[in-house]
Amino acid sequence: MAKAILQLGELTCPSCMTKIQKAVANQDGVSNVKVLFNAGKVRADFDESETDANKLSDVVTELGYEVKKVKVKENA
């Protein structure tokens, strides 16, 4: 397992947070997702054999949100 940390652009409402959390959690290989509203971050544990951090970033971007930075921590 690895952990993706996505630094987002501004989140304007709690419903944005919920929308992002559901979309990322529905991806294959993703197990634990937390959106930190005040910090503007998404943290997700994922199985590297099923997905990667860039795919998770693409999911968030497709929802209309800006991803400023993608970081991966191996074996989280």
C-alpha cells in the first residue's frame, strides 16, 4: 500500500469535500480516503497494483477541482 497526498486549490464548501471523497473512494484499489477541508488536501491509501496517485489526481481534476501537487508515500 502507498499513500497519495493531493494538494488542492481552494475548496469552497463542505459538499465539495464530500464529492471528492466519494469519487476517490470509488476507485479500484483505494481503501482509506480523507479530505482535509481546511488544509485543502486529500489523503488516500491505495494498492499500487490497481491504481496510482496520478490517476487519483485525474479523478479530482475531472470533477472540476485544481490539484496543485501530488505526493506519494510508499508502504504507508
